Amino acid sequence: MRTILIIVGIVILGFLIFGAPYNRLVQLDQQVQTQSAQVETVMQRRMDLIPNLVETTKGYVKHEEKVFGEIAEAQNAWAKAPPGSPQRINAATQVEGIMGRFLTLVQAYPQLQANQDFQELMNELEGTENRISVERHRYNDVVRAYNTAVSSFPSMFYARMFGFKPRPYFEAEAGAKQAPKVKF
């Protein structure tokens, strides 16, 4: 009887030693996936708004087709990339940079800024951009916790054993610190 209790105790101890770190990694991985889905949701909202904004603007800014083409290309790249992938993160960052140039362009057209439909779309887009910023921040927080667990002792051994790999952060596009320039 004593031998059975010792074996059961060893099995329970082994489960606790192996199970707790593994379960923590699974929990963090699920948080990253959940937050990634939330970022995807608000980015999809942005992608849904942009075509309406572009169409409203095209009537006023007919000679600026290059910006509209870049927006379409970035949207297509985002749509083709798998959710949560580094390619999708890069495409979203590109959209953000292009939209900065687009908004700079819009400032040069006061009659466009006075258009009610355009103003409503801009307000929606501004709200969406704020949501994206908040959700990216939350995503980066859970990725930081996950990456720390994947890289820390002793959970790094479990991470390697079970295939948990570090996740990418959302980062600003290269050159994002400089204001976009629009030439006419």
C-alpha cells in the first residue's frame, strides 16, 4: 500500500511540475490569440471604412490616383495574409503609413473637408484608429507576457518541448516618426 501511495504521489508531483508551466504557456498563448483576434476585428472595421472614404474623396481629388492605388494594394496585402501573421502585421502597418499621407493630402482640399459624408467617415475612421491603437497596445502587452514566459527559466524548456515560439509585436512602420509629405 505504501508503494502505491508513493507512486501516486510521484505521479501527482510530476503532473504539478510539468502541468503548471505547460498550462501557463497555454493560457498565455490563448490570450495572445484572443487579443490578436480583437486587433483583427478593429482592423477589419478600418478596412471596411477606407473604401467609402476613398470613394468620397476621389470626386474631389481626381489627380491623386497614386495614393488611392497604394491604399488598394495595402488593403489587398492585408486581406491575403493569414490573421495574426507577421505579413498581416506588416500590411496593417503599411496601411497606417499610407493613411497618414492620405490625410495630409485631404488637408489641402477645404471643400472636401466641408462635405458632411466625408466628415462622418473621418470621424468613424478616427474612432477606429483610436481603437486599433488601444488593441495593439493590449496585444503587445499579452505578447510581452507570453514571450517572457517562453524565454524564461524553467518554462523555456516546456516551451521548446511543446513548440511554443515567441510572437511578433506590432511596431511602427520604418520612418513613421517623420510627417508624410505631399507634393502637388
